[in-house]
Amino acid sequence: MIELYTWTTPNGEKPAIMLEECGLDYDLRLVDISTGQQKESGFLAINPNGRIPAIVDREAGEGHRVFESGAILVHLAEKTGRFLAASGPARSEAFAWTFFQAGGTGPMIGQIHYFKNAEERSDFAIRRFERESERLLGVLDARLSQADYLAGDYSIADMMNWSWARSGLRDLDAASRFPALAAWVERVGARPAVKAALARLQDAKLAAAERASNA
Ligand SMILES: N[C@@H](CCC(=O)N[C@@H](CS)C(=O)NCC(=O)O)C(=O)O
């Protein structure tokens, strides 16, 4: 059984989507980042960086932990032989869009959220991160106006990018400027596994809140 440590954020959604896509059983363990559970020692033993998501795959060996969402998706793709080409250009392309997300849209869109909610608001910082996020969404839109999915067939590259693209289109009110990206967000969001992953995360969060209010 795989333990998934996560929360209901864009990075947290990715491994839940991949686990559902692969039809793997998993034990969902919410780590509430609004109360700092990601910095507690038990979780730091799984991810020394103190961020969600992370998994422990006991089937792969006792205590086999994987942190960083991209590394988790690659681990699950290699475990199941699904959603990542075994070799060649399609594999390189999937890695390229995977790293593009980890180093690009995630940090940039994340910084917009940070500076909009910071005690010390900085309009300069907000403008800078909005402009860079808009540029990155344009790169995705251009790619998706030529291809149905980022790396040919639907792959881990789409699962890496989907939650952040959805969030970026909303934050920047950009769906009409990036129609191919908006259509892909709809297309991926309509997949039964994507819906199941989001529903499972939301249900678990609601159940945890209910337990806390009854305690
Ligand atoms: N590059 C990491 C980013 C992980 C990340 O930033 N997670 C956020 C939630 S979306 C987090 O745990 N934030 C809490 C914190 O920074 O303390 C990944 O892709 O896994």
C-alpha cells in the first residue's frame, strides 16, 4: 500500500491524480499546511524540505519515501509502466514539461498568492510575478494549440501542469487569452480519475474538519 501525504493545493493534487489514473490503492494522509503540520518531525522524516506532497511506497521497500511531486509522478510511472514513454523523444518531452512546471508555473503563480496575501503588500512584486506567470501560460497555450497533450499522449507532464494552469487561468482571468490552454484544462479536468482525485481530497478535508469540530 502507498501512503500519500498531501493537502488540497495544486502540488498536492498531482500525485492523487496519478494514483487514481493508475488505479493504485493508497492510504490518504492529510498534512494540514495551514497549521504547520508539514514542519513537524514525523513529516520531516519523509520530506526533509517540509512541504507536501510526499509518498511512502512500502511495496517498493521498507520506508521507501519519495518527495517532490515530479519525482513522485516519475516513481509511479516507472512502477506501473504508465503515463511516461519508456525511451525516446516522448520521454524527453514529458520530462521537459515536467521540469518546466516545477521550476516555472509553480513558483511564479505561488508567489502571486504569497504577495497578494502578505502582511506587507508589494504591487511591484505582484506585477512581476503576474507578468512572468502570464508569459509561462502563453508558452503552454502555444504548445497546446499544436498538440492535444503536452508530450504527445496524455502523460505525467499533463498531470504536473494541470492544477497550476487551472489556478493561473483563474488568478489572471486569462481563459479568453489562452483558448488552447483553457480547452486542455477542461479536457483533463473531465477525466474520471482527475474528478475522483479531487473529490477524495475534498471529502477527506471535510471529514477532518468535522472530526476537529466534534472533538
Ligand atoms: N517543488 C515542490 C513544491 C512543494 C510545495 O511548494 N508545496 C506547498 C503546497 S502547494 C507547501 O507544502 N507549502 C507549505 C510550506 O511551504 O511550508 C513539489 O513540486 O513537490
